[in-house]
Amino acid sequence: MHLLPTISTFFILLSAILVAFGWRFIIKGKPTLHKKTMLFAAVSALLFFIIYVSRTIFVGNTSFGGPDEMKLYYTIFLIFHIFLATTGAVFGLVTITLALKRKISIHRKIGPVTSIIWFFTAITGVMVYLLLYVLYEGGETTSMIKAILGS
């Protein structure tokens, strides 16, 4: 189970890299490659979500194990990341739906915004991973509410 956070972080980072490539492909006038790449990015994000939710349900979440004087800053950062991730996921679903329904003019307007939100989501997600598992020894593994609030 200790590998699951690493695997899920890999998938969220991969999804952001694929979004960057997909964005580049559409700028270069390669819509077919753009579509395939963006769908792979969505699958990668979905794999992250499945692993994350499964771990949360069956194992729990790890609380911050770093210094006490950093816990408040970590909590604020984590809440910011959760807000970004939720917003990015909703924007992502809307953006993909618009593309698949061939509502391209709206898709073109919302797509760049979605991509930028997703880049920040991935970056902050990797930072949360580093703070929980690399830079500091993780705290106790507990329910999501306790891990977020540090109770």
C-alpha cells in the first residue's frame, strides 16, 4: 500500500504532461493527435482518482508529519490544492464533454483555462506528495477529515 501514493502522483503528473503535449498539438494544427493525447490525459487523471479514492476508502489518508510550526501552512496549501483539483476536474469534464459533442467554439474558449488549472493542480499535488512522503516522514494514516484538519 505504500506505493499507491507514488503511483497516483505519477498518474496526475503524467496527465498534466499529456495536457501540455495536447495543447501543443492543437496549436500546431494536429487535431487528431490533440484529441488522442487529451483523452489519454483524461484516462491518466481518472486512474489517479481511482487509486486515490481506493486508498482513501481502504487505508485512509496520511496526515502531515512535518514540524508543528508548518502544519497550518501545509493545511492552507492542502485546502488550496483540493479546491484546484475539484475545480480542475469539473472544468475537465465540461471541456471534454464540449469537445465530444463537437461544440468546438466553446471548447476552444474553456480549454486553455482548464489546462492552466490542471497544471497548477498537478504541481500542487506533487508538492503535497513531496511534503507527505519525501521531505518529511508521513504522520499517522487516518480518515480524510482528520488528515486535512490535523486533528
